[in-house]
Amino acid sequence: MTPTLKSETPVLYAAPLSGFAYKVALTLRLLGLPCDLRVVDLSVRRDERPGSFRDVARFDEVPTLLIDGHALCQSNAICEYLARRQSALHEGDESQRLVVREWLFWEAERIGLDLAHCCAGRDFGRHPPEVLAWYDMRAAKDIERIAKALATHRFLVGDTVTIADIACYAWLPYAQAHGLFAELPEPVASWQARIEALPGFATPSQIFSGEAA
Ligand SMILES: N[C@@H](CCC(=O)N[C@@H](CS)C(=O)NCC(=O)O)C(=O)O
């Protein structure tokens, strides 16, 4: 499939259990950008997935977003593109922009590994218990890191929500659905509530059931 042109509705290839895909779907919603959500069945072998997805998914992964003639992959790269395109969900000055990027790279290295595996380990039951415990321990440290950053301001980079917050938040509802981090420490609990009160916010189940369309 040819990536969508500027005038066309973006197409988002996603999967309901993917916090990475949810991150992009949520960012689109917060930016008020409708998308055509196409669910990819990740239980199907990679080489047997629809050609329309395989043709555009550079890493064979969701999320992949077709927008403005591009086929974009990697959730944080996609969020950066969307924030720049819409001039929203990012901080104004250069030093804050750089801090947003630092958080995006930190998220990819930590939450995108730790919380993602806490969830995948429970969803698919393929992680040995000691491996799951290791991810749980690291995820708890990630929450501590977020708590430290929020000690002095309302969001991770100042008092305005940015894609850094959305990136670091996206796996949290999935972990909580598994009973993890149900009792978040302050100030993380208030930060979560602030994100969930943003106009356009929708939960993973609202997005993937079509309830939030
Ligand atoms: N670093 C990527 C991670 C994306 C990723 O790992 N997606 C998983 C689903 S959570 C996937 O599509 N895996 C391909 C497969 O299961 O075959 C991002 O941030 O977008």
C-alpha cells in the first residue's frame, strides 16, 4: 500500500496488547487527529501477515503509521513527528525540547523493556519466574525515577504535558490491568490522573474496542 498523502486519513497498524501502539493511538487522539485503525494479529507468523502491513512495517512491528506520504515506525519517532506536525505536546524552547528527547530515549531503554516485559510475561506466560521478577524489579525502579522527576513539576518536562509523558505513561494501564502498580506512590498517581483527564484521553480498551472512535 502507498503511504497516505497529506489529505488522507492516517492509517495506524496496531495491536490491542501493545503499549507501543497504544502510545501512538493516544497521541493521535490527544492531538485531535482521527486515524484508520488496522489491527494486526501478532499471533500470525511474520511472513504470513497481510502484505499491506509487511510492505510498510520496516521492523515487522506495530505501531506503523502511514501519514503524509511516510510509513513511520518506532513509537517515539512517530510521536515526535506528530508533535512537530501539530505544534502541540512539546515544550517550547530548545533546552526543554532536548530534555523531551532524553526522556524518549530513556523510555525506549527502560519502560519499553521493563514494563513491556512485565505485561508480555503475564500475557503470554513464556518468561521464567526469575526473569519476570527481574523485569518487575526494574519496572519498580522506573516508577521511582518518574517520581523523582515529578517532585518539582506537574509533568516530566515542566508544567505542560509533552510526548515524554505519553511515552512513559503508555504501558502503565496495561501493567495495572495485571495488578501491578495499582497503588502508585505520589506524585506519580497524580501525574497519571492528570494524563487521564486530558481532553481526548481514552484507555486502551476504549481505543481498541472502537468505543473511542
Ligand atoms: N521499539 C518499538 C517496539 C515495537 C514492538 O516491540 N512492537 C511489538 C508489539 S508490542 C511487535 O509488533 N512485535 C512484532 C511481533 O510480535 O512479531 C516501538 O517503540 O515502536
